[in-house]
Amino acid sequence: MTVKKSAAAPQAHRPVPPPRSLDAHLRLCRVDRAWALMGGPDAIDWTGITVGQLDTGYTRHPAFGAPADTWVQTQQARTFFGADAAPHVAGGVDPLTGPGRGHGTGTGSTIAGADSASAFHGVAPRAPFVPVRVCNFVVIDLLEAPFVEGLNYLVDEVGASVVNISLGGFLLPGTPAARRAIDDAYDKGTIVVCAAGNTPFPPTVLTPARLRRTLAVAGVDLQGAPWSGSSFGDTVDLSAPAAAVRHGLARSDGTFGYDHGHGTSFAAAMVSGVAALWLARHRDSLDQLYPERWQRVEAFRRVVVASSFVPAGAAWPAGFGAGVLDAARALDPGLLPAAAVLIADAPNG
């Protein structure tokens, strides 16, 4: 298997304490500094940006503005899994009956959530969000059809700018259809961000994170040290918080709240949120800078890797990518690479 490389020197950085109300995972990655560059978390212009998600679906949680006004694109939300798999029937809603119930709400709120009453923000607050239900558990080895259908739908019909995949498996890389779907997303300029997995022994990076043309994200704790539960390996691009991440909680009794969870699912969601911020920040220049659609994927990969940091005094281990996500530095226009230096990743075939 060809290994994805992340060639960039990590930056030394010590996080600066932000307001006390900011959740620790946002503080570590300087997300508040990124918001400040965009006019604040509640004033970001999301014109032309859509974040798609393949997961267990979503719930009408206050983190998504429900019940009053939601930025979930409910008319585009779909279900490709289970007895209700007619895409237009269940509309991406998580029935909260499977072993992974509520997972999509947790990761989706980490990306695009905003609830002022609970002082909660995702990384990309109120970004237009299209959830697609393709499973009821995070291990998707036997779910090639809904995975492929869901990804193709988000890329070809929704035109998603970013797709978050906080799911994985061991067998999925053997499916040509899954590889082709990832290749197609890349060629069309969709940034696909994947969780590396939670299998440190052996430290196997799961698919689709291990496939070329995706961004693979491992996990760190809230001090920026590698999280003990994270998968790691040469295909990882960078790391983000995967321990005690505050997220939206959907309960099977129909009530909602917030909780702190663990897993590289949250790490990937944070990088997807930064991808949306990056696209919004540079909206007016990306088409001119990168005439080939795949170039914006490679440009974001290069930027998010180059802007990552190693916590001061830390010995950074192999397999966790270039460093820890730094949302503010990733938005620096000075880091935008010239199209001429970008090299297309090889297709998965």
C-alpha cells in the first residue's frame, strides 16, 4: 500500500488561555482566534459552503438550532441505511436505536453546532450542514453500499465542500466502489476528512482514513499529548482533540443535553470544521488560485499540516502526523501554496 506523507516541519506553540467559557478542545486548537478573523463565531458568512457528514444521522438537538431555526439542510438530508433506507423517507434522522445511537449528533455538533443558552459552539458554528445516515454503528466493514451511495450523493448532488467521515473499518479498502467514490470526491474538490480510528493495539489506521486522497486525523488529549486510545500510523496527516470533547448528546427518551466524549471521531470533526472555516476565509481567491478542483484539497492538506504545532516541551511520536490542529494559523493567507507546487495524490484505483 502506498503511504500518504505529510512533509512539513511542525511549529512550536504554547496555547494562550482564552475566555473561561470556551471549551478546552477549542482552546487548545485556538479556534476562538480563528473566529476572530471571521468576525466572531456568530457572524461567519457561509455563502457557498456546505459540510456533509456520513454517520448515524442527526437529531433535532438545540445544538443545531432546533426546534426554532436550524441550519441543518433538512431537505437534503438523506438515509441510505436500514429498513428506512429509501433516501427520501427518513431524511437522515437518527432513530436512536442502534449501538452507535447519537454518534452523528455528537460529531455533527462538534463541526457545526451553536447553542448560546448552553455556551456551546462547534468549530464552524451554523455552517450549512447535510447529515446522511449510512449506519447505526461506527464500524462499517459490511456497509459498502450505503457508504458509497451516501458519499456519491453528497459529492454529486449536494456539492458538499467538505465531508466528515468519523467512521471506519478493516475490510472496506478492498472494495473498488469505495475507492472510486473517494477518488471522485477528490477530483471534484471535496475535502474528505476521516477519523484514524480507536485501535491503538495494534495501531491500525482504519479505512477510509488510510486511503489516499483523504485527510486522516489521529487523536490527542486536552494538553496536546497523543491520546492513548488513538490509532496511529504513516497515513495520518495531523492530530486533534479526541479526549473529553464536549458535544451534543441525544438520549433515547427524546431529551437532549451535552456530554464529554472520547474518540478520533471528534478529532476528525474538528478538522472538518476548520476546513469549512478555511474555505469561507479564502472564498474569493480559491477559484483563481486553484483552477483544478483537486488543487484546493491538496492546498488545504498542505496548509493544515504546515500550520499544526507540537506542544512546547513535547516529544512528538511517529504516526500522529505533523502535529496538533491550529485553527487560527491555518487561516493565514500567507500559507496558501502556489498551484505549481501542488502534486495530485495518486488515485486509489
